[in-house]
Amino acid sequence: MVLAFFVVATAVCIFGLDLVRRFNTLLMVVLFASLGFLLFAASRNLDPLRLTYTDWSFLPSTLPVITCSLAFQNMVPMTCRQLEGNRPLTFRALFIGSLIPWLVGALCIITLVVAPPLTDRSGTL
């Protein structure tokens, strides 16, 4: 599967930037459709009381996510260049470009916290 994606992605890159943009649009549509399906499938088991559960032993596992989220500064120079230094457009693009992933991440986190049961298969915590 990875090899097939590599071949398709390489072919798209070879044929120019316009095709890359179209392919990226297609991938984003598939990605959002998959996310929508995942959230819909998980919504059948939602229990808001699970949001009150805390276990601080899982805190270290959040460090890679926090570290990756700090890589945002790589987008600023490219966005400024693409928008030819237009400050209001750049601010709007960076704001919306940050808001969308934040909302998607928040939906995923809430769903992953609220949907699965707090017990393992044996019925113990």
C-alpha cells in the first residue's frame, strides 16, 4: 500500500504543481470524509461522564503531540511569501489555518475520551 501511494504521489509530482494541488484537494476530501465517518461511528458510544476521569500517568505520552504542535513556525515564512507580504491576508490565513486543525484535534480528543469504555474486557479498570 505504501509503495502504491509512493508511485502515485511521485507521478503526480512529476507532472507539475497544478496536478499536485488537485491531488492534495482530493486527499483532503478523503481525509475529512474519513474523519467524519470515524466521528459518526464513535458517536454511538458517547458517555459525557467519562470526561471526569483523570489518570496523570498518561501525561508523558502527550509530550510528542505537544512537541509536534510547536512546529507551526515553519509555515509562517512560506505563507508570507505566498501572500506577497500582505499582513492582513497572512494573519487571516495563519489564523484559519491554525483554527481548523485545532477544531479537528479537539473533536478527535473529545471523541476518543468520551466514546471508549473505561474498563478493559475483563471489566476491571
